[in-house]
Amino acid sequence: MLGGTEFVGRAVVEAALERGWEVTAFNRGNRQPPPDVRSLHGDRTSPEGLAALTADGTRWDAVVDTWTGAPKTVLETARLLKDRAERYAYISTRSVYTWPWPTLGGLAEEGPLVEGAADADATDYAADKRGGELAVLTTFGPDRALLVRAGLILGPYENVGRLPYWLTRIARGGEVLAPGPREMPIQYVDARDLAEWLLGALDKGLSGPFDLASAPGHSTMGELLERCREVTGSAAELRWTDPETILAAGIEPWTELPLWTPPEGELSCVHRGDVSRALATGLHCRPVDETVADTWRWLTSIGGQAPERPGRPAPGVPADKEVAALNARPNSPSSDGI
């Protein structure tokens, strides 16, 4: 496991240990992986930073890589491990598809992709992830490469801050801007379900790209926010607000209101992905109640402040914009049913 101490990487390590697999975690050593993991330390971005991977001649059945950044870093790692590992799984993203995502047209994994280069420096998220895919494909070949194009990922250890934002905002109480419509379907994958599918796919020898998320409509915006209110024990009042009012207040979908996109238009494809290939190969997604409750349990165990990924601003709507949108809501009895 390249990484193995945070979010998806940690979920993969824990799932592998539960299966009785022997796990090696390679990382900088700033954080500790779970017990019973062999640790190797090094900085992938520095000269000779991968030396620990070749020091004793160890071979691995599979490598799992979550790298986000310069594709050339993935390329260097893949080249080093080409003859030391049987398979290479790369955690990519559905953002590698050209926009708007082709899932609206039913193309799924066969959709057109953004440009990327295996030997490139960091540019932007989508191009970097596509470059990472190419680095693995060109080195290990299509039969030994597994590309996990994940959608929205939630769950314990989240270092992006999306579900932690909703949990902490609702726990704080008061009137909470709840983006409507309440029944809007949302599509995501719990990091632990991603990990279980990934290990199963490696065990089966699967290769190629897989879009990984729950089936569309696995949950709704209303269900998720209500679960947040329940698990936090909050007396917060969810004030359901129509998309037009939210957008008119200058609030950015997805970033300032995590998880939420307007139900119509280009952004709506975020929650309408065709994930039939992953479901047919064993993806199982746990109920939203479990994801929310376990994330809150983890969040409170670390003091209520989620870790932040370097270089990414914490998501969340600024207080002044939230107040502006709440004040602009239509004053009618039906407005809370949006």
C-alpha cells in the first residue's frame, strides 16, 4: 500500500488485514498505519525516495496507489515495481472523463477522457489523475492494471471534509441551510466499501477501468442530512431551500455546499453515474445511516476537527452567504417541502 495512513488508503489497509493478508505500507512516516502492518518509509518526490521498496528484494502480489499529484511520480513508482509486483491498482476518479461526464449519455467507462501524460508534472486534478492512469497502463500493461474511477467518497478518516462539514455544521445547531430538493438522489461510495470491492477485484484478477460509486438513488440529500441531525443529537432546524435561491445567493454547489449539485444542468451528472460494471463485479454499498454514524463516531474521537488535505481549502458555505440564502427563502408554508 502506497500511503495507508489516511482515508481511502487506511480503509484498504484495514480491509486487507481483516482478510488476513500481509500488508506493507510505504509512506513518509508522518502518520502511523494500523498495527500488524510492515512499514517502509520514503518520500516519493525526492531522489532515491523509493529506495526502501527495493532494499530487501521483497515481491508483492499487488500494489495499491492513491497518489494525487504529478503523474511522473506514479510512473517512477510503477517502473520500479514492474518486476516486483504482479498487479497495480490505481485509485483514480470519474473526473478523468470530459465534461459534462459521459454517464448522462450512458457511456460509463467507455466515455471520452481528458488529456493526460504519464511523465507530466502536476497541472490540474483531472489531467493528473488521467496521467496517473496512463503511467500504470504503460508500465504494467492493461491486463495487470486496475483503474478505480471513484465518485464521491465518504466515511471515517475523511480528509476532504465534505461529510465532516455537514456533521459539524448541524451539530452546531440553529437554522441550517439545507439545499433542496430534499428528495434529490445522491451517489457516493463509503471508503470501506471501495476497499472491499478493490481487494475482491484484485483477488479475482480484474483489470481495466471501473466507475465506483453507489447506484443512483442509494440515498437522498434529505436522508443524509436527517441522519446527521440524528447522530449528533442536534436541535438544528433544517431549512430546505430551492436551488434558485441558493444560486442567487452566490453559493457554489459542491464546494461551498458539499455533496450538493443543482438537480438540473451539467452538474447533475455527478449523482447519475452508471456504475453497473462495479455492481456486477461485487460492489456492495452499506446504508447511509452506517456511513454517517461511523463518521461522526470517528470525528468525535479525534476532537471534532477533521484532518485537511494539503493544498485543498476546507469545504463549507461562508456564514454570510448562508444567512443571505436563508433570508431570501420564499416565505410560504410549502418552502420546507422543497
